Amino acid sequence: MLVLSRKEGEKLRLGDEILITVVKVGADKVRLGIQAPSNLLILRDELEVHDLESIEEEERITLVFTQEVDQPAPKPMRIAA
């Protein structure tokens, strides 16, 4: 495992298309910003397999919606505690 130290506002790049920015460092958590292609699925590690199935269903619904309407569909947001 590669372990890096970063300060607020600093970034790291994964390959050519993924950019991770340290947005905020708090006492007990770090807030990260991730810029990546929209077709790349980004999940927290604690999500389980049934959560993946739900996300895949949302993607199918979004795809159908996009095909029926000639505008890009809003990207679904998932808020999980």
C-alpha cells in the first residue's frame, strides 16, 4: 500500500483521468474531492454487494431516461450515513 501525506488543497493524480483533491482536513475526518470520468463507479469501501445492485439499477434508469429525453439526465446522488 502506498501511503501519502497531503495538506488541504493539495492533489494527487491516478493515471490520466482521475484527480483527487484534499478539500478539508478535520479532527476526525478528511474530505476529498474526486474528478473522474462519469462512467467510473466510485464507492466507499464499506458499501455491500446489495448496494452495488441498487446503484446499477439507478444507472439503468438514468440510461433509459437519457434515451427518452434529448437532454442529459441529472446524476443521481446517494447520501448514506
